[in-house]
Amino acid sequence: MTQHPNLMSKLSRLPAALLLALGLTLAACGDGGAKAPEPEKKAEAAEPAKPATPAADDPANANPIPGVPLDDMAEGSVDAPVTVIEFASMTCPHCAHFQKETYPLLKRDFVDTGKIRFIFREFPLDSYAVDASILARCTGAENYFKVLTKLFAEQPQWMPAPGPISEVSRKATQGRLANYGEDFGVDETKYQACLNNKPLKDHLANRMDEARNRYQVNGTPAIVVNGKLTSSPSYAEVAKAINEATPK
């Protein structure tokens, strides 16, 4: 099972249970049982990491930011008979491949025809993915999928070279991500506010907990069709699951 070097050696620290070992049968990204370093600290093994929480007790960070969605990001009719959920990490190369090659086919055949409602849920496997997920939400619901597609398409341009995650590398990556935000009306000040926002970070953590505990997700991309985790994220497997779940 292929994994990106950063994903194999470093995880973001989310307030959640330990990440499970990899279990998808198709090439996927997953954790390697380590943790991302806290700012200004060396990496340590053991418990997973969570997004940095600078000034978490600041009243300015205690409430949701207006215009920054915390609900599901979805495409397709709310009346569709089948619901498909993708759990993905922004730094996962296999997720980028799914977004570029597989999702357009699913959208053509199932989303645009009203057969499924497709929900994207973040499952960030390292601190870079946390920061990218936060940026996408920070740009607002109207821009979310545009930013998602762009970040996946240009993954090598904003992700750092493989190696240990440090405060320096994370800040540099946040700087590159901030440039993307400016294209969608999010300046550096708003992006930093989103990075510090507790409700937004709690949302990512809660979704990861739900993915592990409810759907047994332990790698990305992971596709859930009407509550059931598919054996692989391939078009053929997902299409088969959708057809089987569609009321006759």
C-alpha cells in the first residue's frame, strides 16, 4: 500500500482516539503510528496530534466565524435516494488522483443525474492537511469545492518536500496556502483567524472521530455508500455499491 512520506511519518494532532492501522485494499493514504510535532518541539511517537491551538481561550476564537461553514459540504440533490460520503486528506496523493480522475465520472453518472448526494468530509492525516482543510472552509461554501479541486490539482506546488514536519515547514506551507486564499477573497488575517478558530478545529476532529468509530475509516480516500464503507475507492467499486443501494 503506497503512502506519501509525510503521511507515513507525521500525523496532525487532533483531539481524538488513536488512528487505526491501514485497512483499505486499494492504494490509499494512512497513518504510520507517529505524530506531528507540536510547534517548536521535536517529533515524538505515540499519541496522534491535533491542530495547533494558539490562544484557544481567546474570546475571538471561541465562536464560529461568520461565513465559514461547519456543516457538510455536498453536491447533488438533497432528495437523491443514495448518499455517498468521501473521507479525504488534502495531502494524500491518492485523494488527489480520486478528485482528478474518479470523481468527475461519478459526478457525470450519478450526481448530475440526481441519483446520489455526494458529501465531502475532511480526514486530515497531517498538520499540512489540517491547514489546507481549514483554508477551503475559510473561503466559504460558495468557493469550497473550487478551492478543493485547485488544491488537489496543484498539490505538489503547495506541499513541502518530504521530511519532518516542523514549525518552520508548517508556517511556510501556511504562507503558500494563504496565496490560494487571496484568489478567493480570504486575506492572511482572515486565514489566521480560521486557523485559530476552535469551533472549526473541533469540527474537523469530530468528523474524524465519526469516520473511525461509525464507518471504520482508517485510510484515504475512503468512500461510504448509504452508510457502508466500500472495499476500494475505484470507480467500478463505488458505482457497483451505488447501483446496489439504489431502490429498484
